Amino acid sequence: MEPIIYLTFNGNCLEAMTHYAEVLGGSVGGVFRNGDAPSPENRMEGGDDLVLNMMIRLGDAMMMGSDCPEGGCPDAVYREPTGFAVTIDPGSLAEFDRVYTALAEGARKVAMPPQETFWADRFAMFTDRFGTPWMLNHPGSKMPGCPDAAA
């Protein structure tokens, strides 16, 4: 059993998830839009292009998402995510820099810019332009069994 990250967006799910797939070397799987729903009771309030559900594949992992605009989701209203972060190890310092630059462009907030910590050769925390909180963590030489930071 593996956890699946499920994110909600305020009308820009397709743009955000496609961006994540491109930056992280993944692929977009099924995309089901509001207009694809078989009947009006299966649709959320809003336009036909809103995403009811979609997924991206990132290696062996899957990430899913949907739009949930104001008044658009039954029993739910979009709220900016809090209390968690999507966390990844880009695998090398060079890849860390590339991923950080791409995901943090236009960031709503940078809580901790890339830096060395006592547990990682490089670490950063930020909320991207879509409202998704991220932690990039490359332990490198600071955690036994992880690839060397110089890689």
C-alpha cells in the first residue's frame, strides 16, 4: 500500500498538475473535466473545463487532484492547503536547484530558501504559485545510505 497525494485547486488544477508532471519528469494520466460528467448532478458549479479528477504519474508514485472553486464542490469550499507539504528528494544538488527554480517561480511564500541544514545538504520550504506547500529535501552526505551530495 502506498499513499497518494491528493491536491485541490481553485480552478487551475490542470495547469498546476501539468506543471508538476513536466518539472518532476512525470506524465499526465486521466483528466476528467466537469463537461465530461454524464449528468448535471455529477458536475460541480462552474465551467465545463473545471477538473473533477485527474492524476499524474511520477515514477512509481501517483499524485491526484481536482478543482474545488468557491461554491463549486458539494460540502466543500477551496481552502489553501495547510498542515502538510509535498516533500521530495530531487536526488542531487543540481537537480535540487533545477526543481526549486521551476516550482518556486512566482511562489506565494518562501518560508526557507535553499540552504544546508544539520539533516540535509540542501533543504527548502515554500508555497508555489498554485498554493501547494512544498519541502525539497536532499539529505546527501548527511544521511547514511543516501547518495553522496557531490553526485
